[in-house]
Amino acid sequence: MGCFAKGCLTLIIAGIAFLAICIFGGWWFLNRLINQYTSSESANIEVTQPTPAEFQAAEAKWNSLRTAIRNNQETTVEFTATDINALIANDPDFRSARGRVRVAIADSIVSLDVSAPLKSMKWRAARDRWFNGNIRFGMTFIDDDFSFELKSADANGRRLPSILFTSDFERKFSEGFNESFRSSSAQHRERNEDLRHIRSLSVQDDKIIVTTRPL
């Protein structure tokens, strides 16, 4: 869950933008797409401030997950969108997502309103740009691999073409995401150690369900 809050979101966003641009290729068209689907400035994405009871419930779940990882225990924790947004609003561990991410979950689909920098992209023209939009997807993490079911994405007020959301694209996206995530995790030992304790992560109904494992 920690990696989802901090590392996974940016990789998902940058990965979709990167693959969308790759599909259409061509330098002239590439620059045009960058201007159409990205922005020169970030957007401020606010979450509803939780009530004290909502934040306490979310914090208790988050602490339960952290305790299980720290103590090498097996447990299952279920997070609703209200929980995650409450953590984004007030928990220090989620401060990097504050003003950048808002979460909704329904029918086993995550909907993210996001504003994320594209500074990690290879093209110079995109490095100072921002992805401001919405992404809808299903997701599982089992046996140390993420698998995504991409539903739709809006960027800079424009819907990304439906050609992006085919089974072949989903497979390539999942493969590319796993490769990028492992590379990123290898450079952050603490994140990598925490991730090894996650047996599974899945989106079911209106919750994200995380199960830990002892090592």
C-alpha cells in the first residue's frame, strides 16, 4: 500500500502517457500530442477533508498494515476510497500525493484524478510537462507482478483514444510497468523490502484489499 501511494501512481500515469505517445510516433505529431495531452503547469486536486472518525479509522488500518510488515506477520487490510483520501489529506506518509491525487473505487475499478510530473520521460519536450487528468483501471498484484485492466483515461480535458485500451496494450503496459517498478524499487531498499511482504493486492467491489506475508 505504501508503494501504491507513493511510487505506483506516478508510474501508472507516466506509463500510459509514454505508451500513448509511442503508438502515434513521429516527431511533429509527438510534439503536437504532448501539447494536447499534457500541461505546462500542475493542477491542484483536492480531497474532501475527513471527519475525525474517518481519519482515525483510516489511520488504524494503515498502522495495522505497517505493523504487520514490520513484525513479519500475515494480515489482510481493506481500504476504501474514503480511507485512502483521508490518508492523503492528513497522514505524513501520503504527503507526496497531497494536492496531486484523489481516489474513487466502484465496481472493482479505481478512478484516479491525478496531476503528475512527466520528468522521467525520455523526450525532452515532455520533461517539463504535467499529466493532469483521470485514469480508470482494475489492478491486481500477485506473485510479485502487477496486472492492469485499463478502462479509460482523460488527459488535459481530452479522452485518450480507445486503441490504447486493448488486451494487447494492457499486456504490454503491465510488462513495462513491472520492469519500471522493479528498477525503481531496486534503487530504494526500504520500499523494496516492504513490497516483498505484500502477498497480494487487488481491487474488489469498492475496496483495495492488501494481504501481507511473513518472509
